[in-house]
Amino acid sequence: METLFNRLYSSYHQNVYQFLYYMVKDRVQAEDLSQEVYIRVLKSYDKFEGRSSEKTWILSIARHVAIDWLRKQSTVKKRVMDSFDWDRRQIKDAAPLPEEIAVRGEQVQWIYNALHACSNDQRAVIVLRYIEQLSIAETSEALGWTESKVKTTQHRALKAIKHHLSEQGQMLNEAAK
């Protein structure tokens, strides 16, 4: 007999992990946060009323877990701001592992980097809409927002990504000269 955890894990783990990975930009941290999501899901499953799909409900919990983690990281960053070498930060490259680069095309890599030029809310919308392929309504449910807010945030995110990609293209053109 399949347990609730096994069913939820087999059905949604890839979606949860992928969402968290795009939000926190770290494989190990995304796996740790995935565990936190399932702990919260199992603790509150009896309160799930079915007004949304299980998937959007679980992704909503994943979003909250990611936001909590990002807030903690922001607090830690504020403590070390005075000793941070901003010039090195601009030089430092947080690119994915070589095998990931090989799997993704160069254009996909640019988009991945551009995604991190977005705010956390914008990134969440882009990941849910274009990577998880949720509809506007499902994204609205997962984020607890109105459909109008999802559309507006999506529009702003796409604009930010386009701007970032445009800047990257200009930098490449200048470097090629």
C-alpha cells in the first residue's frame, strides 16, 4: 500500500525540487528545502481543502519555504556587507557545473543567468509559468495572488529578462571588437 508521503513525493518531487533550485540557485540547498516542504505538507495535509490542485498547493508551500530561506540569507548578507568586496562580486561567476552548461545551449544559459536578474517574485512567476508550465490561474493559486498580479509580474519579469539579455549581447559585441 502506497503511503501518502510516497504518493506525494513520486508525483511532485521533480516539480518542487526544480522550483526550489531556480529560486535558491543551489542544488544541495534545494534538496534540503524540498525536505522542509514535505515536512510542512505532511503536517498540514489534513487541512488541505482541495480548493486548488495538490500540485499548486504544494508549490505554494515550496514558495513560502524558499521565501523564508531567502529572507534568512538576506539577513546574513546584511551582516557581512561592510567587509564584502564588491569588485570581486562583479567578477565572480556563479555559473552552473560544466556538465550543466554542456546540456544547455548557450542561449538557455543566458536566460538562466537573466532569470537571476529578476526579483524573487518575478523569478517565481517565470519558473511556475514557463518551466513548470502552470496556467495563469494555477500560478495565481500557487502564489496566492490575483491573476492580474501574476500577469503584471510576468510582464515585468519578461521585460527585466529582455533587458538583461540585451545588456549581455552588447557586452559580447564589445568584447568581440
